[in-house]
Amino acid sequence: MVALKLMAIPAVIWLASWAGRRWGHRASGMISGFPVISGPLLLFVSLDAPRGFVADTAWTTMSASPAVGVHCLVYAWLARFAGDRRLGWAMCLVGAWTAYLAAALAFSAMGVQGSLGAALAIGEMVLASALMPRSDAKIGVPRIPATEIFVRMLAAMLIGAAVILGAETFGTRVSGILLAFPITASVLPVFTLALYGADATARLLAGFVTGLIGFVSYFYAFAALVEPAGPAVACVAGIAASLVAVSLVLGWQSRRRQRGSFGR
């Protein structure tokens, strides 16, 4: 079971890297923001754990998800100050992890669940997206070599192993925080900042925040349905909810860009 869980993590890194090669950094980030790791992990956990425990964990994960938006926002702004420093990526990562843990503990302690919790989480994602650093620099589609993708996948597996073991060891609050832990949002920005610069990193993380809206929608649907309908139905409903939510956000963002271009 643990092996299956760990296989999902590098698969997501490969998919996000492939999307980055084809459509750019923003697309890579958006795919990474979806619950493509934590969603299957929770489904695996639900096969053995009581449904009440799984539902509580899902609600906690949803409540902690805005902390991932904080992580992305802090990393993007720290990347601006890191410049070309050799260990700039490490400074950004430590700062972003610290911000995530502090925000996750605060959000989970508030314990706002249900529709209100989902609305607050999505509102925080929209705010984080608006506060992301902007750049007019033209950034092409990155040519990510196979060796870099392999290192990305290995790094993600190491972080993921620690998260999986922790999520299955501790209570619902800690498990929810660990399931929401920004694994891909830790690995991909490190490589992007070191190899492509702060502007590319900001675009990657802006896309990630958009994908997080799908993350929130998935866990909202899963948490609401896992007890009455079972894990399989909850998972399918979560996937549908995440796709619909992100599609709506992308449509709204596209209309905003069109209105902005017409106004210039």
C-alpha cells in the first residue's frame, strides 16, 4: 500500500513537468495544485480507517489548504529577494514551510468546516492569487531535461514518504495538515527558481494557487459524502467538483484578461 502511495507522487511530478514543457510554468503549477497526491492518499487511508476518521481528516485537510496558498505566496515573494544567491532556493523553502506550518495550525485550530469553510478557503486562494508578484517579462516554455525531472521525482518521493508515514501515525488534525503539505509546491519551485528565475517561479506558483481551488472543492465533496455514500462515491464527486470549480475560475480569469486587453 505504501509503495502504491509513493508511486503516485513521482507520477504527478512527471505529469506537471511534462505540462511545463508543453504549455509553460503556469500550467505546470496548476496541475500540481490539484489533489492528485493527497486525494488518492486519503482514498487509500479510507480503505482501512473508519469513515468518521476519514471524514474528519478530509475536513481538516480542507481547512488547512489555505495554508498552502500562504506557502506559495511567501515563496514567490521571497524568490524576488533571493535573486541569484546560490542558496536562495533554500531560504525561500524554509521561509515558505514555516509560513505553511504556522498558517495550517491556525486554520485547523479555527476548525471552520462545511460550506463556510470551503468558501473561506476559496476566497483565500483568490486573494493569494491577487497578491502574487507580477512581471511583464516574456518567459518561454522551459526545456526541462530528463535528468532534472528524475531528480524532481526523487526529491518528491523522499518528502512524500515522510508525509505518508506521519499521516498514518498521528491524529486527524496532524494527519490533515500533513495530507495538505505542499509536496509538489516545495519541489517544483526550488528547481524553477534555481534554473529559470523568480519570474518563472511566480508564474508557476500563481498556477498552483488556481489549482488549489480544485483541491478545496475535492475535499469539500469528499468530506461531505464519505460517511453517507462511501469512499468511491465521495472520490468521484470530489473529482467532478474540482474540475468544475477550476473550469469556472479559468473562464473568469480569461474574461478578466480580455477586458484588460480591451481597456488598454
